[in-house]
Amino acid sequence: MDEFLNAALGFPAVIFGAALVVVVCFWMLVLAGAADQHSFDSDLDPGTVGFGGVTVTVSVSLLVVVAWFGSLTGTVLLHQVPATGALRAVLAIAVLAGSLFLAWGTVRLLAHLFRRYFPAEPPPSRKDFVGRVCTVRTGSVSASFGQAEVASADGSTAIVQVRQAPRAALLAEPHAEELLVSGSTGLLYAYDEEGEFFWVSPYDAALDPGPKAKPGGLPENLNG
């Protein structure tokens, strides 16, 4: 036990030991809900050092744990070497450098395995809105103008540019293109990448094959 304490409090293990205490305190705050494990992702990029695919907090935590274990083992072995003075200092610095290199290589390997077996989800795209129902927010929607509000899969909303294809020539209805007005419900059925807008058509909730909700908030087929 004394040998372990001497190694843990000796150089260079004490450096990573202090960092380990900080890491443990941080994850305790995360478990208590007082901190966010993604709080440093916007400030640091783990991909610059080969840790891409793993969050910054997880990467740094693993780095500290492995470096501490490596430095502790190296310090224990160093205490058994009959070296003093400058030679001992050089060996201690070598243990420090070796621990960092071991930690970097281990975390990089783990990140590679993580990316291999748990590939990252594709980044969100405007095309994800295709097939979703929207609500018109401008006075009307035409072939050259219109905006609508649409909800994404995570519940957030966005205002997108929408256009309605002219249908008067096809349906012989002079005002068919004005069917979508403010508050109307539409269906985004295609995205024009060049114009950066969605093609929208009128949407009737009565045609939705899903269960209909009654004023009480429950679908018909669940109300008996």
C-alpha cells in the first residue's frame, strides 16, 4: 500500500492523478445533471488528434485514465531502479512521455473501433423535410414565392422556402395556385437544390391513413 501511495504521489503519476480527480468530479456533475457531457464539443475538435467520432469529454477522460495508469505503472517500476539525480529525472520524464504516447495510441484505437462498429449518423439535410407536413406562414404560396413552417424529427421547427407548381393550365381552375394561404396545411413532396426551396401541395388531414384524433386527444380507435 505504501508503495502504491508513493508511486501515485510521485512524479509523473501525480500530474495525471490530479487530472483524474478533475475528470471524476466532472462526470459526477454530469450524472447529477449539473454539467453537459457535450459542453466542450464546440470548442475542441477531437478529430484533429485522431479521436474523431468520440466526444471531447469522453476522449479526454479516456486519455487521462490510460495516462494515469501508465504513469503509475512506470513510476512503480522506476522506484525499483537504482538511479538517482539526473538519471532518475530523465527516466521520470521518459515515463511521462511514454504514458502520454500510450494513452494517445489507446484512445485513438478505441475511437477507430467505435467509428467502425458505431458509424456516425449522416448530418441533417434539408431533404429530411421531404414528405413532412408544413403550415404556410405567408399570405399565399405561388410558383415564385412562399414560406412555411415545418417540424423536424427532433421536434424543432424551421421556416423554409416553398413553391406551388401552377395547376391552372392542367385543371382549368384560374385560382388553383392560390389554394395555399396563410395557415393552410401543405405537404412538402420535393426539394429543388438549385432554387433551394420545397415544392408543396395542399394537404388534407382527412386523407391521412393514420388514426384520427378526437378533441379529447386520443385516436378514435383507442376511445372504444
